[in-house]
Amino acid sequence: MNIAQQARQQEGREEMTLVEKILARAAGREKVRPGEIVYANVDVAMTQDILGALAFPAFRELGIPVWDRDKIVMIIDHCAPPSTLLQAGYVVENIRFAEDYGIRHFYKMQGVCHQILPEEGFVKPGAVIVGTDSHTTTYGALGAFSTGIGSTEMVWVFAKGNLWLRVPETIRVEINGQLPPVVMAKDVMLKILSLIGTNGANYKALEYGGQTVQNMSMDGRLTLCNMAVEAGAKNGIVEVDEITRSYLKNRAQGEMELLKSDPDANYSRVLQLDVNNLDPQVACPHSPANVAPIGEVIGQKVDQVLIGTCTGGRLEDFRMAARLIQGKRISRNVRCLIIPASARIYLRMLEEGLLKVFAEAGCVISNPQCGPCGGISHGLLGDGEVCVSTSNRNFMGRMGSTKAKVYLASPATAAAAAVAGVLTDPREIEGGR
Amino acid sequence: MTSFKPADLAKICMRDIDPEFPQRMAPGGFVVAGKNFGCGSSREGAPISLKAAGVQAIVAEEFARIFYRNALNVCLPVIECPGVVSAIDLGDELEIALSSGTIRNISKGSVIQGVPIPGFLLEMMRAGGLIAFLKQQL
């Protein structure tokens, strides 16, 4: 703490980070400090089909109505559509719960929760959002505080509308420079993970800022915040600006708090990153932080490519992938799965001719859903297989066999691998230069 | 995951690190772990499987955040304790005081100080976990 900060603290005007301001408001407090435990009121509670289905029977046992049915959003995305009887049971459980408790915000197989919530206007700046999925951190891209919780905790939230939270310290990630062509938000995030590791932000908030983030599209910001949890973070967040406002236009209505971190807010750490010369990055098996620049992994044979998920399945991602795949055939050794993150994205891909590009190249195009990312359906890996995926986790066994290997990469790097049949520098592929 | 039944989860508990773990885990035993224990998804299957495998408490250098919450909510005590890995050997007998975070290594005659579990969370655990605690308040 510097002298100016000490002076302000003595005067009771201690400056706060964006996350501290949001949690102070949600807890009905003037200010909060990192390490304090507060009960925060929840603005939106999201359940996905599997971890929701585990919460619903326990909630039913309580015999009470939900605290506010308009603040609950239910999504069927992991079992979309179900491939096993067990999954079919989860879907039935979801549909019955929505009917019995009058949950109107219910999206059945229209895409992945983490795309639907921002896209449909449920995410507002300054809001507190919790979801039964660890990648609930995604919504911080719009200046909200959002984090993942377990099924049992969701029972509490459904009953009470609040949740205890330890106010996290904030790590500021200051990203500057112009991203080179074909280098994407995913590469930036993998680079950050290589610097701080899978526990580098444990219990903490990751606040992304700097010139690169200011110039970054909402799709890119969603990717950064999505993978905040891969560094162990409680949440990821980006301050609201013109890009946020333009994204929210025609989406979210009503009052919004456009909060920013104070200039002298206390950060537990400030990480500087210059991306002017950033190479495409790849996370090698079996950790999202086991990252190497593409040059070190070129030539690795690939059996499956997945372009999709809540990390890398947005419109910008498919535009980039289509740029590299257009007019070529997918390598005969590879199956390339294209799984849009939402029905709206799917429709735009149709309108823009991207689906045609992928179909002509020999890709497998699926309906919007989580797909094989979490090892649930539509493209699991067998023993000894290698997958390049635009998703967020490459833990052993996550996408199928424990003997399979997953490399995490940007949509550009994944598309290049699909064409070449091996890990390749996307800058070496026509369309990538 | 094809089942969420505790008994099924116990059988595959920690299998990626040690396939024999469920057989070697003595009922009422402790797990001593390193950094970022429980890293990953929101799934409560993780603490439930450990509990069903007979684990009484986990002491770790550091826990992943969602795991920490989920464990306490399902009544599996977790104590964060920097330096614990080098202070305990396999088979040591331990005594853990949750409210103070003190870990007594009876086999070695030493004491290690961990981070105490906050009072309101102990109250929740005494009630039998988050759901039982919630029922008390309705």
C-alpha cells in the first residue's frame, strides 16, 4: 500500500477494485476488503442439465418455492440430445423441475449455458451470477461477478437467494500490444496460464485490462474470462466500455451499474503481458498450464480436431477457422468436429456460408451443445488417440480414454491441424498469413 | 461419469494417480496433499467419492476453490496447511482440531498449524452439512 492509499484508508475512503465494489453492493455494504466473508445477494442463478439434475431432488425435499423464479435460468446443454438412459433421466428431471416450479427461462438444447446467458441478455454489468458449472466465470467479460458452485450450494441459493463468498484479492492482468494476425484471445489466455499456472489465481479474481483487452471483441473477452478458472480463479472480469455497451444493446434491459476499479485500488499482483510478438500457443497433455509455443509441437500427429465449446465455439472462432479451411479438404487422417456454442451462432454461420465451407471440407457438423469437451457425448477419444481442441481442459481422461491426449489451442491452430493432419503453425497455412 | 452414487464413486476415487487408492484407504483415514488439491469442475462427485472411500479429513498445502466449498458442504473437513507435506509421512497418526486448525502428528510428536475453518462453516458442518443446515433455518 502506498502513502496515498494509506491516507485514503485513514480517511475511510479506501479505494476498491471492480470485484470488491460489486460484492459490497451485493452484500449491502459500503465497502468490503479481500479476505472478508460476506453474504451476497444473487442476481442470476444458472443450472446446467447434469449438475442441476443433482440439485433438484434435494430442493424438492425442502417443500418450498424457489426464492425468485425469474432469476433462475435453466439450460440443457451437456445432454443435448441425450445419448444414454442416464442422460435421458437428467433431461426429464430438468423438464419436470422447470414445469413444477414455473421456471420460464429454460433453454432446451439451444446451446451451451455460457454462450446463452450473455447472448440472451441475462448477464448485466455489476450483477452477481452463480452457476452449477465451473466455467460460469465466463460472464465477467461483461463486467459481472460470476462464479461456479456445486449442486448442493445451488439448493441453498434456490432457497435463500444469497450465498457466502470470501471477497477475493484481485490480480490485474495488464495486456498490451497488437495481437499478430491469426493469434487470438485463446493464445493470450494460454500464455497467461503458462506464466501463473493452474493455481496462480486460486481463490482470487483475475481482472483483465490494458490496450489489447480494450481492443478485443466480446467473443475474445468471453474466452479470457471462461478460462480464468483454469488458473484457479474465483472469477474473471473485464471493465465495461463501449464494446460492452454495444454488445448489451438490444440484449439486456433495465438498470445497470457501470463500475470500474478505482485508480489506486489494491491488487495482490499486477501481471504485465506484451502480445506484440506472441506466437500461437498450445497447452500440451495433461494440463491447461503445460503450454508451449506452436513451434515446439509442430508435427504431432492428430486424430481428432474439435472446434466448439464455451471457450472456442463463437462466431469469431468459426470465421477464423473457416478462413483457414476454405477451399481445402480436412486431412484424411483426421475427423474435424464443428460444434457451435449456440443456436444463434449456428444460424449466423448458416447465413454467412461458414457451414458450407466446413461441410465441403469434410467436417462433422453437430447441433449446438457441449459435445465431447467434458467426455459426455459426440466425439469421445479412444485409447492412444490425439485431439486438438478449442476447449478449456485437457485433464487425463476428460474427453474419453485415459490413454488419449488432448492439446488445447485456438480455433486458428485447430483448423490448421485439421487441414494438415498434424500440429502446424496456422501462419503457414494459406488464409492464415 | 456414469453414476453419482457414493459407493460407485468410491470405487474410482483417485484412480488416475493411484488405482489402488480405494483399497489402501483405511476407514477414518486422512489424505495429506500438495497444492491445488481438487482442481477442476464444479462436480461434487469429487469430495463425495473421497468421503465414501473412507476419508475422514483432508489436509493440503492448498485447495482448489470450488472443491474446498463442496467438501465442507458435504461434511468432509478440509484444512489448508502450508508446509504439511514435508511434516507428515505415510502411516503417521494424526489428530486434527477443526476449530483451531491445529494438526498434531502423534507418531512424530510434532504440531503443525493450519488455517482454521471459519466458525459459521463449522456450525454448518455440525448441523450435518449445507442441506441439513438449510433445513434448520426454514
